[in-house]
Amino acid sequence: MNTRIRRTAVTLAAAAVLPLALSACSDSGSDSAGSGNSPKASASAPASDEGMAGSGSTAAADEPFGPACSAVPEDGAGSFDGMAQDPVATAASNNPALSTLVSAVKKAGLVDTLNNAQDITVFAPTDDAFAKIPKATLDKVLDDKEQLTKILTYHVVGQRLTPKDLENGSFDTLEKSKLTTSGSGESYTVNDSAKVVCGNVKTANAHVYIIDTVLMPGA
């Protein structure tokens, strides 16, 4: 009788320990997958997200991703949380990597247009993207309000685009012509030329995809 009692006790103990062990394994797995301390850190490991095709891509759909996201401040007006509170032109002005874009938007008189728009997507070139344009050419464009407006509105789509939408898309821009997108996971390209370096950034009225090349509308 004592032997059966001891066996029963051992069986019950094992049954109690097993879920704890499985839970510990699950916890350590999630720690290693998101070893960074923020969405920006986890976004810098696209390989793990791609390897988890289903749940990983779903989780990433609500978070900013891309290598340039690591430069975004952790808090304050320029952080992801801070930008989510402001309309898009104001939010961009708090990101030091977008200073040339913000200057161009002001020169074109588009601040109110962008801030007052509802549910848009902005493909926002970084300062480095503008630096790829020869200075003389860039200065000329910045002094030509009509041409500048044409270029800037070509970077705006009149709907909020999720990363899933970018996988194989063609969208009308505010400039009245189309741009195309392609990619998957955390790797997306616009017009087969500009790479998304920090994507799915939310502002109060827009989704923002920061890109490494200025987009040029057709003639």
C-alpha cells in the first residue's frame, strides 16, 4: 500500500512540474527572440521574424521595424509614442533625421495640408536620401515651389498602408500618379529604388515609412 501511495505521489509531482518546465522553456525562448529592450531592438532582427512567418509577422504588424528605427529616441516628442500623438508634419519635425524633408514641406506650404489630412501614408526620405541629390539640383528644386510640391505630394498616399499592403502594391499619390511597393517581412522597396529603413511609424493621422531615397514622379 505504501508503495502505491509513493508511486502516486511521484506521478502527481511530475504532472505538476511538467507545465512549469514547459512554461520556463517558452519564457526563455521569447526572451531570446526579443532580446532587445524595445520594439526598435526587436525590429533590428528581421531573420527571426521571417522565420516565424505566421505569428511573427502578425506581431510585427503593429510595431515599427527597420535598422533606422534604432536611432529614434526612447521617449519625448520624437519617440514612437510621442510621434503617435502628433499629426504627421509636426511628428516629422521632432525627428532629427527628417530635417531636410521638414524644411521642404515648409517651403512648399504643405504643413497644414499634411497635418489636416486624415488617414494617409507618407513615405518620408531621410536627410541622407536628400544628400544623394547634387546640391545644386536640390537647391534649385527647393526654390521651385511648384516642382517641390509635385515631388513632395508624390510621397503621400491617401490611405493608411500596413506592411501587408506594401507586399505587392500600386497606389495613387496626392500628386495624381502612382507609386509601387514590394517586399515582405521587414524588407520593403518603393518604386524598385527606395528602401524602407524604418517602417510602420504611426502618427495621429498617418502611417509613415522612412525611406533612403527621394522618389521622383514621372514627367
